[in-house]
Amino acid sequence: MLDVHPYTWFATIGALLLLLGYDLWIAHRKGPHVITPGEATRWVLFYVTLAIAFGAGLWFFGGHQAGAEFFAGYITEYSLSVDNLFVFVIIMATFKVPAAFQHKVLLFGIVLALALRGVFIAVGAAAIERFVFTFFIFGAFLVFTAYKLATAHDQEGESESNAFVKLMERVLPTTPDYDEAKVLTRVDGKRVVTPMLLVMIAIGSTDLLFALDSIPAIFGLTQEAYIVFTANAFALMGLRQLYFLLDGLLDRLVYLSKGLAIILGFIGLKLIFHAAHEYSWGKSWAPDIGTFTSLGVIIAVLAVTVVASLAKTKRDPSAAKSLPKLDA
């Protein structure tokens, strides 16, 4: 078990807030603009390098087990975040968000996601510490989610989010037009909300639905709340720029949902086996799947998924998904 001092928690959260603040300041200084591939690439590389450096530091100071758990969790959460981008593209197109303002929407979504996932992680860690049976619940939920992901279209979260947004439209006075990046404006002297607020709600509520899958998944790789939180934070930090970088590639990842289903199913079974080990009756039949094995399986599945997807769309271009373009 990691012995994480409260000061370490404060320093980590403070550093993440500073990074978000700097990102927000850069976005404000540049003003509304379309994120170019070069700018997106630099930011993605920056955040990925930062995550690797953090994982290396955790490996050095906390031991190889802690480092391996962080990298396994980070890769899993980042992969699940890429799957979220499919829904984000559709939401942006549905609300016809101007390309120059999309980065602001995503930044809000990431800040909200970090806050919500922090709450989920605290609750999940407390439940796991007190009730071993929680592992069975998380494991069964992940296996069920894997089945749904493998057999159904992956936009269910978007439709559920739309239902919530439609409720907000009925409750809040809304204008059909954007007023730059403002969430509130005045029409005939009355203060009303703009579609910008609604799309932020859609992004935030959609990520809340995705967190229901991703948080149990990472608890299947590590029970250290500090590693769970930091892996989620680093996975989300570079998501905004990744959204713009993957324009034109997302629709070619035709097997991504299948690959993620395999990963979630594997982690779900790992959780169930781990729970069985906590009881005497499970030690005779439940295999003990180590962190390094999990890391190897996750990397292998993702590599095969990407290669197979690109090979499929190269042979058959019509197999690519028809996603809206980001210049809505």
C-alpha cells in the first residue's frame, strides 16, 4: 500500500489546478480560435510526457508495483477517453458549435469531469475498503458493460444526455443563436441562456455517464485512491487537444469499441477473481492476475485494435464511420 501524505495530495491537486489554470489562461489570451493540428500535437505531447514523467517518478519513489499500476490505469483511462470523443463530436455537430468556441466547451467539460470523478473515486475507495463484495459488483458491472459495448452502438450515453438537455431546454429560457462564447445573453431586455450552456451540460452529463464505466475499470487495476485519481487526471488533461488532433482518424477506428469491450471484460473478470481470492472458497480456482500481466494485455489489445481498424478501412474505405467534421 502507498503511504501518501496529505501534503502530497495537496501538492498534486495544486499542481493540476495550476496546469488547468495555465491552459485556461493560454486559451483566454489567444481568444476564440480554431485549434490547429500543430498546436494540438504540441499540447498532447506535453501532457503525455508529463504523465510518463509522473509515472516514472511514482515508479522510483513508490516502487515498480505502483508505477505499473499507474501506467495500466492511465492507458486504460486514456483509451476510454478516446471512445468518449466519438460522442463529443456528435454533440458538437448537433448543437452546431462554432469551431472557434469548441475548445472552451471541452475545457469546461474536463474541469467538470475532474470534479465529478474525484467524488466517484472517494466513494468507490471507501466502498472497496469497507466491503469486499464491492469487487463482485464492479466486476459484474464491467462484464455487462463490455457485452453492451461489443454488441451495441456506442452512442447510448449521447442519447441519455440529450434527454437531460431537452429537460434543461424546457426549464430554462433559451435563445437558438450563439452570442460568441457567452452562456448568458439578453434578448428583448430579458436574460436568457445560449446554446453554449446547453452543450456544456451535454458534454458534462455525458462524461458523467462514461465515468460510471471508467472508475470501476481502474479500480480493477489498482485500489490506491491516489493512483486512481492521478491516472484519471492525466488521461483527462490532454483530452481537449486530442479531440482536435484526431480529426479524420476517429472514423477509421472502427474496432475501437470491440477492443475496449475486451479490456473492460478482462478487467471485470480480474475484479471478480480478486474478490474470490478474498474468500477462502475462491483461492482454489480463481487465477491471480498481476498488474504487469494486465498492462501487457491492455497494450496488446489496443495495438491490435488500432492496426486492425486502420487495415480494415484501408481495404474498405466505406467501412469508416460517418462522423461529422469538427469545423461545425
